[in-house]
Amino acid sequence: MLRRFILFLFLLLLPPVLLVANNEAEPLIKRLNSVTGVAKANLLNEISVAFRNTDRYASLNYARLAFELSMKENYLPGKALAKKNEGICWFFIGNNDSAALCYQQALDVYKSIGDTKGMSACYNNLGLIAQETGRYDDALRLYQLSIDMDIKLGDAIGVATTKRNLVDIYIYRGNSKKALSLSNEIISECSLNEDKEGVMRALINRAAIYNNLSNFDASIIDLKKAVALARELEDSYAEAMAMSNYGLAIWQKGDVEEALKILNHVLDISDENSDNVDVLNTLWLISEIYSSQKEFAKSNEILLGVLKRYEELGNKRQSARVLTSLGRNLAELNEIDKALGYFEKSLEITLELDAPFELLENYRNLAHIQAILHNFDAADSLQNLFAQTHMLIFNSDSTHVSNESNSVNENRGANASSTTSNWIIAFSLFAILVLLSVYAFKGKRDE
């Protein structure tokens, strides 16, 4: 099985364009020479979207070409859409500052032409940036602006999309009860509107909440429904994401063999040239299962390949997460100096991104390493930073599963006795939210 993972990582490391032509983009590119002016700008934006999930930098390049041509033609709708497309690319790549700048530029143009749908999309996407960087109050404000606009437009799907982002914030803040209530509301609304895609996404979201509440059976039921809908809609990305989360829930219940079988299936149904986060996240989950089984060297063999791919994609946030996993494994192997180096590099990235959940994990791990090295003053300082960060993330009146309670791990079995196992599970929940953020965009609503 490990050989299979190594082969899969090798294929991931190859440039996507060398593996397979983009079937969706190719016919669009052939039409470029037959159109001019505004029509060509629209086509360039369409090509940018076609490349979004297979080649981020190609998508970025076509968005910029669309912007340049729209500027030349004084075509404001094309200019705004190009900037929004560019912002989405930057977010996928992991550059939140560039993404926010592009969204703001798009928003300014949409305001100037009175395009309410475009404005709503940008408010939603700016809210997602605020959410990703821990500015939850700003995110809530921006999301509400988007919701208010969509209600006036009668855009039920747009409202549901943004409400799902609100659910993510409630989960981040530890308010699982409120997140669950809103998720139920979204599923009901989407069902009434016969919005199968919305139902599917909300089910995946609700499953993450059930995971947080250690209700793995309920999570599995939702994920099975989501998989069925994804297959009906022929959405291979959603299917892979739901199956990956299904494998996580099965692992949390303690069935390691079945979890690996499910995650292995996710790799089978994913395009081998894909750079989507679902593939890399699935490989990361497999590595974490190996860690829970104390197969730390095997876990790191997978993680090194995943890290290289994330670094090539310029995805700092996911790189930091993998660095943390590598550090934990090295600490378990008693390679303390190497572990310290990985943790410090991860911390450097997370401080730059202002990512609170990752900071929490980094402070905890570094405090543990410094204590091993008998640097107790440093360990105490890091423990204080951990406590402060924990207080910032979780509201005192929230209903959440505390990371220290071990309740998430009660059904894991005897092999989960490592000091790191509790945090592997807690960090896995955050991995689900990272995947859900991919679905949080309003990227195609005004194209």
C-alpha cells in the first residue's frame, strides 16, 4: 500500500499540464482567435474558471489577460469578474492578502455599475478571507451584507451559501449547538428550493459538526447521503471530499482498517493529476492514521511528498499543517532537534497568516518540546500563549467539545494512547473546515 501512495505522490508532483489536457478549457482556448473585444474578455474569464481546479497559475494568468483586455475595452463587468476570478485563485494558492486586494478591487467596480449580485459575491468572499485569518466579527459583518443583498435579489442559493460560512464560524468559535441549528435550517431551505447541491454541501458541513460533538454515527449518515447526491450530480470533487470525511469518521470510531480502505478509494476516484486539496488532505489523513498506529516513519514518508506539493502550489496554510504533523512524528521518534525545527517553521507561517487554530496547535507542541529540552521558562511562556489563544477562539458561553476533555477519543481504542492522538483528531476537524472553505465561494454566480 505504501508503494501506491508514493506513486500517487509522484504523479501529484508532476506539472498538471504534462499529465492531461484540460478537457473543459481546451475547446474554449481554440475559440480565442475567432473573437475580439468584449467577447474575448468574457471568454478569457471563462477559461480562467475552467482552469481553476486543475492549474491555479494558468487560471490566474487568464484572469489577468481578461482584466487587461477589459481595461483596454473599458468593459467594467469583465474587469470586475476578472479581479474576482484572480482573487479566488490567490485564495486557493494561499495568498490571503492578494486575494483580499483583488476582491476589494472587484467590489469597487461592481459598486460603480450597481451590480448587486457581484457586490454580494465579493462581500461573501471578503468575509471568507476575514474568517480564514481569525477576524470573525469582520467576517460576520461581511457575510450579513451578502445575505441582505441576496434576500433582496431573491437569491435563495446565495443566501444558503453564505449561511454555510456562518456555520463554519460557529464551529471555529466552538458553538456547535448554534452551528447545528443553522445547518438544519439550511438543509430545510435548500430542500424546499430543490437545491440538491446546496443540500449536499450542507450535509457535509453538518457532518463536521457531528464529528465535533463525537456523534460519529450521525456524521456517517450525513456523509453517505452527501456521497449519493454527489454521484447523482456527477460532482467528483464533492464525492471525494465527503468520502474523505467519511473515512475520518470511521477512523474516529476506531476502525483503522476500514478507514484506510475508504481513504484509499478516495485516491482511486480522484484525478491523478489533480492538485485539489481533497487529494492532498486525504493523503494527510492517511499519514495521521499511520501516526496513531505509531508508524511514524511511514507517516513521514507520505507527509514529505504532500509538503513538497503544497510548497509548489504556494499554499502556506496547508504547508504549516503538514510541518506540524512532521514535527509531531519526529518528536515521537525522539528526534527532538528536528521536531523543533519543523514546529518553529510552522509557527513562523501561522504567525504570518494569523491563523488561530494552527497557532493553538503550534504553541502546544512547542511548549512540549521545550519542556523535553528542560527549557522550562520558554515552555511556560508558550503555555501562556496557548491559553490566551484558546480563550480568543472559544467563547465562554459556547457549547463545544473541549480539546482537553478527551471525549473525541473515547472510542478510538487502545492504539490511540499517544500523547499526540487527541490533537490529531482535533486538528482533523479543522481539516474538514479547510475543505469546506473551498465550497464557500460565490465565484460563478454572475459569470
